[in-house]
Amino acid sequence: MKVLCAWRLKEGKLALLGEKEPLGDPTGTYGACDYHRLQVKAQMPSVLSRLRDEAATAGAGALRPRDAAAVQRLFQALVRALARN
């Protein structure tokens, strides 16, 4: 199975990162190259900050504190996952 950088593919650049099991599988799976992984990690704090700001100023329908905490845990998990790859 071929592993492709989703961002490079969208940009029309060479996207092949490598291969993984099962090697005979002709389908692809997507990930992020080192460059794009670092970009995503760098954007995480500002994205989370914007979500918090929107939740604080939204009034009705705003994120409840437990929802904001869940969003924060989700972003932290994503950062950990990106760091492993």
C-alpha cells in the first residue's frame, strides 16, 4: 500500500512517502510529510485559541466547558499522533 502526503497531493507535488503492509494492496493511504506535519503542529495553538475565543463570545450555542476541554484533548491527541509519524 502506498503512503501519500495528502497536502503534497493537493498541491500537485510528488506525494509518495513510502509503502507499508500490505505491500500488494494497490490502494493508497494518506498521511503528512515532515514539512506539512510541522505546519499542522505549528497551527494547533492558534486554532485552539480561536475555538476558545469563539466559544467565549458566541452566546447561545457556545461550547460548554466540557466541550472545549474535549476539543483541547482532541488537538493534543492529534499533535501526539503527528509527532509519532
